[in-house]
Amino acid sequence: MTMRKEDQDLRKLFQRGQPPESDLSVKIMQQLRMEQQNNKKERLYMKHKVKLLVAAGMLVAVSSAVGASHLLSLKDSKGNVVYEEKAMHETQPGVTPASDLTWKGKVNTIGDRELNAGEAGIIYVASDNPEHQLELRFHPFQFNDAAAFQTKLGHPELNVPNSLEGGYSFEKGKIHFGPALDLRLLSSDEQLAMAQELREQAEQAGKDYAIKPVALSDEFWDAQSVYSNGEDEISLRILNLGDQSHTASWEDTIQMTKTQLKEDGKEAILTQYTDSTRMELVWIVEDTDKSVNYQFILESKSGDIDAEELEQIWKTLLK
């Protein structure tokens, strides 16, 4: 059983030894709050495989060195780069031992079964776990109502709409709040003591596992709302970058076209994937009072939505 991508993102965020983005390697997710706690400039490693097709009028410096080519970027009002894109070569994934896959599969199953929406917990599984590893899992809050989504988000200044231009109505949403406890901030002795405590709980309950509930922080780090018009859908994702920057990295095997847009002093990056109907538009929203930046990602996978329509929705959201 292979490890799901969202679980890989969470493992990177909360148990990775040292550091990114973009996807925000989540990569939302990452995501998220390892980078802020460790004062890292790059967060959320997003691993898209890409061969860039330079759009007309786009100034790009491309290098063959891994991570060396700065493609497009977005800056805040002070001129600081908040979001940037880099190209890198494709890397082969490492081989995960069969025992780890078995253990992680059990963790995934237990987390999905035992944790409800908006809950977090540290999971200990006794079998296939000779090193007594702990794994943090948490689930987002789920919503089918725009008002409830906006209330839980708690940021009216971000102006998350009930609908989007073109007849798109709010259909569903989810919000991730990061766990208040980060396993990586615990010492080896503290982690071992926690594993021992959970192992004893599992034995007393006659089970192979135990879960330690973990409180969630008050601040969201990833929120996504989905809007529909018939069979067409557009998603709006917001990543809370805090006072950090966000670097998106792509490998150079999937074709795409990128265009930098400008509207009333605001900038965005439009990405159109050559081998699919997927498009996404990225921009930055500042909260200057709190010195916090938010990355907005408007995405469509429908062939019935063109770049001009997505750009018009962005312009409307800027107002």
C-alpha cells in the first residue's frame, strides 16, 4: 500500500528532519507551520513536472542547474518577493521499505477511521514499528455552506465570496488548522516517552494502536472553496504564508505556458497546462496591519472555462 500524497505532505511538514513548497509541495501543506517555526524562507514544496513554454512578453532566465532558474515572482508592497517559481530536474523517488509501507498503511487506515473532520491526533501503531515511530494526522473542517465557511475562516478582510462571476455558486469548502503540537519540536527522549505512553494505552485497551488527541491552533493555514456552475467547477485556495515567502518548484518534463498579469497595480501569474484543460492563477493578498501575506490560487480544470474568464474572475475578486 503506497502512502497517500496528502499524508506525505503532512509527514514532511511535521516530522521532516530539516527542510519546502510548493505543494505548496502541501505543496498547502505545508504547507503548515514548520517553515514559520524554523524561520524558513521556503515553504510547501510543490512537485509539478514541467517543461516551460515561455509566453510572449515574459522575461525569464532559465538555467539547467537544479533550483537555479528564477522564473516568475510576486512581490509585496515593500518590494519583497513573497512568491517565486523555480525550475528543477526530475528526481527519482526513494525506495520505501516494505515494513514502512505496512506501518504507514495502518496509520492511514486508523487516522481515517478514528479522526473526524476538524480533529488531530498523534497515532502510535505497535506492529511493524520497531523504531516506535509516532505519526501526526489531522483532518480539515468540511463545509457545504458559504456563511459557515466564512465564519470558521475568521478573516472577513479576505473577502471569500459566496459566488464567482459567471454564475458559479459556493458548493463546498474545507479549512485546515494546524495542530498546536509539532512532533519535530520534541526531543528524542520526549518522543520516546510519548510512544511508550501510547504503547501502554494500546496494551491496556487490547488494541494494536493508540491515539493522543491534539488541539488545533486558532489560525488557519490552508482553506479551499469550490464553486460550481452546472458541471463546471472553479476552486479558490488560500494559503496563510504568515511573514514568510513561498517557493514553487517544478521539474522540467510537463509542458505549460506562464503569463504574468497586471491589474490596478496588482500582479498575478497565470499557468496553462499544455496537456490538459487545467489552469491556475496565483496572486498575493497582504494584511499590512498584521504583516501577514496570503497566497490565493484560482484553479479550473474544465475545458469550458478559458483564460480570459479566469482572469476576469481574478479582477472581480480584487475589487
